[in-house]
Amino acid sequence: MSKFDYQDLVCDIPDYPEPGVIFKDITPLIADPQGFSAVIDELAEHFLGRGITKVVGAEARGFLVGAPVAYRLGAGFVPARKPGKLPREVISQCYALEYGTDEIQIHADALTPDDKVIVIDDLVATGGTAVACAQLVEQAGASVEGFGFALELAYLNPRDVIAETFGQEVFSLIVVD
């Protein structure tokens, strides 16, 4: 159970980015000083004491949540970016979205086999982006220690997708059934 009531700070945007999709807009949540602080603090607190050395966050809203969580954990932050955005050698992973497909990349030298990594994002829908991030972690030889999200669309069964591939813990502050 969350210590902060987030529900009023998440807006539903129907038919965005395409018809039939209900987009969960967290920008009011991150614009609210208490709400944003609570998200970062609660996600970081959940993973404290686990020896996390790196946090991976997916472009672009995963940066907003992942980087401050990494800071709070005393860990490094690794941005998972869209193709063509990183200047050095990369490793890539394709994945399915709720409404299409995409690809993400990290620098090939961003992680080492000694790294203990969590994947943090603002939202998990189908689980495709989170799984792709975790697959990049594994490609780099590091270990995936868990997943954390500000918001989970449980009706799309992302926990099943993540468990099927990784079996790691999924921690979400807001769960929408």
C-alpha cells in the first residue's frame, strides 16, 4: 500500500496516441512536488539495501523516474534510448508495445557482469519495454534484480509477461485494474 494518494494526479487521455488507447498521463504527478517526491522516495526505498549498482530507464519518461531513483540508491543510471540517439557502440533490443513495435539501445559498455540492475519506468502496460530493458541488461552480462514502476496497467497483464521471461519482482506504486 502506497503512503501517498497518487490517483488524483494521473489523468486519463482517451484515444491517445491512437484510437482505443487510454493514455495514462503522469505529468500532473511529476509536476506536483509532493507527488513526485513520493514516487521517487517510495520506489527507491523499496530497493534500498539490495546492492543495486545501476538503474536502467527507458526513453523518455523512464528517465524522469529512473535517474532520481538511481541517485537516491547511490547507483548509476543507464538510459535505454531509441536507435540513433547514443553516440558510441550500442546493443539493441526490439520489443512490442501496446500499440506497435519499437527498439531500444544502451551503450555496449554501460553495464558489467558485476552490476546488479533494476529496471525503473513511469508506467508498465504490456511489459514489452521492461522486458526489452532487462534483455539488454542480460546481453551486457549484468543481473536483473527487479522492476519498479510508478503506474501499472494490470488489465494488460504485464506481470505475467515479466514473470514469463524473468521471474523477477515487480513493484508498482499505482495499479490500475
